[in-house]
Amino acid sequence: MENKMNRRRFLETTSLLGGSLLFAPSFSIAGSLKSDVKPARLGGAKAHPKGFQSWPIYGRSEELALVNTLKTGKWGRLDGNTTATFETEYARMLGVKHSLGVSSGTAALYSMLGALNLGPGDEVIIPVYTFVATYNVVTLNYALPVFVDSDIETFQIDARKIEPAITSQTKVIMPVHIGGLPADLDTILNIGKKHNITIIEDACQAHLAEWRGKKVGSYGLGGAFSFQSSKNLNCAEGGAITSNNEEFIQRCYAFHNQGQGGARTSFAVGGEGTRGVNMRLTEFQSGLLLAQMSRLEEQARIRDKNASYLNKALSEIPGITPAKLYDGVTMGAYHLYMFRYDPSHFAGMSREKFLEALSEEGVPCSAGYGSMNKSEYVQKLAANKHYLKIYGEKAMKEWLERNECPQNDKLAEQGVWLLQYMLLGSREDMDQIVEAIRKIQKYAKQLNK
Ligand SMILES: *Cc1c(COP(=O)(O)O)cnc(C)c1O
């Protein structure tokens, strides 16, 4: 809740002026300030005065998609065929055999867990540094979410700590490609194989990210994508499941369609579990997605290029450590641009003060995720009467103890995020982000007074 609120407030307070997608020539001299302008907080001019690329980006193709769907009178997936077309195109774009459009990223995860008949007594391994939806889909099934600590260097689940978290009850390992950067899939897939545990990828932030040249969402039994308005592919609210397993995608279809297969599948009743909901995507959303997809690959290239540039430039600033990529990462989706901030290189200035000063330079930023394992969600789940009935008081107490994540506690204090649309700017925009941070560092003592 808190993170979602932060994200919303972040978006509201961001000035969304138009910007160019073209790369401007760069005049910055690496390692030094371009000028001796003071930070905005101390009366200087903003390092980034003109605002970033606005989001969403749309035009005539989106307008046509919506109006055309309206005029057909076929507005739902059971009426028209735009959703089926979207699914074919999305599967092609990701290099998977099957895709299923659903009403949200949460719905994608929930449908997959429903198709697997997850339930009370089962355990699901998830990273602690993630959006709360990853956790919620587990507790909706009265299953136990088991947190694995973060790799502070990459912000991802620490794959080396997954194996010790496995028990005889572990049914699913659900890595998240946080920020749109792939988690360590080699290690995770090997663990899944060794222990015969299903891997479901939460790729909700990772459209077109690649691991060893193949798109994420194609490695696990299934992948979940979100098309919520902040995400790199946007239709207001929406999601998709990707899979190379036809039986699995059919079970997902049935689950998301009230447990009914219809034309798509012979599974008459909601997968294994005889359960189902309505989480269907509408034709309007699918039309919008097809239009937005025509922009996605170029946008992804620009984000990746700008992020690589920032990675290099910001690494040269003492006290700023961009999220590292695993060796297997061949493309980052950069839903978030994440780095760690060390106050000791900024005259002891707290992260909160740093975030304020950076925002005042015209660079919107936030602190990112906290320690979900210590949140109210977790505290209240340990006291939830249904959980106490299913697992017992002792097991719920032990669960709280199992959830210690000391590395993530550090990460939660050090993280700084920039958002994906900022990476759609020019090289000059990137230089000004770097300039803003250098200014703050140079004047840290005065700023920290
Ligand atoms: C956005 C997101 C979700 C949920 O997607 P919605 O479309 O908002 O339901 C799940 N997991 C992660 C990591 C996300 O970022």
C-alpha cells in the first residue's frame, strides 16, 4: 500500500512536459561539473529544468484502436477477436509459444497459481524486494509466502539463498525481475530442476528484458506481465501470461474464465482446482496494447542505451552504486533505474534529504521498496484467524522468524529509484541527472546544514 501510494504521489508530483526522443550530442566532461552552479536548494539553477518525457506516449494509432473497437460493438474478448490477435502478437514478440491476456499483472500471477491449484499448506518462495502483488497472490490462496533475502548488488532475489528456504511444502519458486532487470535465472532454473519445483517468473516490470539472448517470461513454466499504466507497456490496467506449455496455458485460460474452457480449451473446469474467476482482458485494452506494442521495441532500446550510459557515469561518483547486472543479462527493461546511495560520501546527508535535493534539481526520484517482511501485511498475516487455523500458532511464529532478510534491510535504507519514462529522454537529460548528483555531492556540507 505504502509503495503504491508513494509511486502514485511520485507520478503526480512529477512535471510531465514533452521531450524529444532523439539523442542530443553530449558536451559533458566525465568526472567533473559542467559549471559551478549551486544546487537549486541553495539558490542555483536546476540541473534539469525542462522536465522529462511525458508518459504515456500515444497518437493516432491508439485513437484508431479505441474508436474502431467501439464501433464494432464487440467490446469483450468473448465477443471479438482483438484479444486473440494481441495474444498471438505478444507471444511472437517474446518468442514464446503461448500468451494469454488477463485483466492485470496480479491476475496473471493469480491465474497461474490457480491453474497450479495452489492452496493452504503450500509454500511459495518470493523475493522480499518486490511490489506487494507478488505477496498478495500467495496469501489469496491461503498459502505461505516465504521471503528470500536480496542480493544487495543487483537488487534481485539472492538465488544462492533459495535452496535453504525450500521445504517439503514448497510448491512454487516465484522470482521477480525487479526493475525490469533479470534475476539470476541460471541458478534459479537449476534449483527448480533439482528439486522438481515449478518456476513462475514475475516479469511484470520486465517487458523485453533478456537473459542469454532470450526474453524473460519464457524460462519458467509461466511468466506474468503487467500493463498497468506505470509499466513499460501500458493499457491502463491489464496483464498477460506467457508459457511454452499448452496444457498450462489452457488451465490458466479456464481459471481466468470462471473455470470454463469455452472454445480455447478442453478443461471444462478451472484447471485442477475446480476454481475460477473472471479476469478477462477487454477488446479496448487489447487494441490499445497492439498500438503501444508498435512503440515498445524502440522505447526499450532507448531505455537500455540511456541506462547503460547512466550506469557508467554514475559509477564514477563516489557513494553512488547503480544496480549491477548478472552475467546472463543481455538486455535490461529498466522499468526502474535503481542505485544505492551512501551518505558517507555526501557529508552524512540522509537519503531523504538527498531525494529532496535531487527532486529540486528537476530529477524526480523515490526511495523504492522497504522491508516487506516487517510490514503490516506480514504482522497481520501472522495473526490472521484463517492462517492460525490452517498452520497453527507455532508455525506462524516460526514463519515470522524465517522471514529475516538482513541484506534487504540495508538495501531498503540505501535504494534510490528513477522511473522508466525518464530514460526515454535524450543524452543531455542523462548528463543533467549526473550533473544534479555531482552538484549535490559538491555542496553536500551546505545542503546538510
Ligand atoms: C506491477 C506489478 C505487479 C502487479 O501488476 P498489476 O497490473 O498492477 O496488477 C506484480 N508484480 C510486480 C513486480 C509488479 O511490478
